[in-house]
Amino acid sequence: MNIPKHIAIIMDGNGRWASKRFLPRIQGHQKGVKAVREAVKHCGKLGVKTLTLFAFSSENKNRSTEEVSLLFKLFLSVLKQETNKLNKHNVKLKIIGNMELFPQEVQQTAADAQALLANNTGLTLVIAANYGGQWDIAQAAQQIAKRAANNEINADDINIDTFSQYLCLADQPKVDLLIRTSGELRISNFLLWDIAYSELYFTDTLWPDFNPAELDKAIESFNHRDRRFGARKDKAC
């Protein structure tokens, strides 16, 4: 089986999972953390190079103050609880997004966790927190504009390859497979640049119920795709 080098997942459905069981939404998020553990473990076992998880979008801050506060606390708790486990399994951690929204304690804990795991050589786990694809592109453009203003880069030298170097995932393989759970059929401003030629897989399974068997189904579907990256197999056609 051809294992994708880079899998990205929009982890959707925590709230609906909880609502179906008449539970507070935060319990859906807590259950979703268990699904994250399983996905990380399974991807490491399969030999996936990079797993990128959409944990907190830049639009999530528009949710209720109570839910956002609980999400911050959960994120902090997970970072503290899981870092040593990730280190034990040789997982490298990378957090992308505008962390300025988060409380200082969360920012510091995130920085410490990334530093501790920086030299690990196994699966790279990327957590997108307060991330948006449009924000990613805009911040890359800002960096390039500043360099151009300082005569550090020539405008004529800016192309797809040079632009890509300023994006959050510049140091990672291109996304091969994008998965979205919960049945929604949209990208929701996630990795807009990086998924240009990704294979898309949508499942009705809510994220807390997404297990290794469901991940295997997505990878099996990926293996039946004809990936041509805009080219034709038969050039004579």
C-alpha cells in the first residue's frame, strides 16, 4: 500500500458528537483528544512523515467566550499531558498559526513543548492553532514585501517556489491526503496553498469516532486515486 507522506485532517464533529449524547460540547472536545492520540499513534506505525491537524481555526474565536476559554484550557492541558508521551515515541511537534490570541501560559507551554521535541526524527505532528489559510498566505506576502522593501529580494525573483518558502509548512512535504470528518464538504480556510494537488476524502464519521480503521479507509481510497498533478498520462490525447 502507498502510504501518504503528509496527511492533513480537519477534525470536525466534536460538538455534534456531544449533542447527540446530550453532553456538554467540551466533552466532545475531550473525546476528540482520544481520537488524536489514536491517529498520531497509527500514523507513526504506518510510516507517515507528517500529520497536520486542524485544532483551532482563526474563525473559532467567534464562538462563545465560554467555549473558547474551555478550548484554551483543554489545549494547555493536552500540551502538558502529551509532550512526554510524544517524546517517548520520537514524535516532533510543530505548532502553526497566530499564537498571539492564546494566553501567555499556553504560548510558553507550546514553545517549551516544541523545543523539547525539536530533535526527534519520527513522525512530525503539526498542530494548526488559530490558523487560517488566508492568514498564512497574507503573512507570507508581508514577509516578502518587507524583504523587497529592504532590497533583500528582487520582485522579479518571486515565484511559486520562493513564495512557498514563507508559508507555515515550508519545511514539510506537500499534503498528499486531506481528510475531513463529520460529513461537511468544504475546506474551511485550511491549508489553502498547501492542498493545491491533495486528494480530498470526506467521511460522515464524527471526529471522536474516527479510529485507525477509519484512517485506513481514507488511505485505501487515496490508493485508488489517479494522481496526475495537472498532467496527462497519455500525452497524445
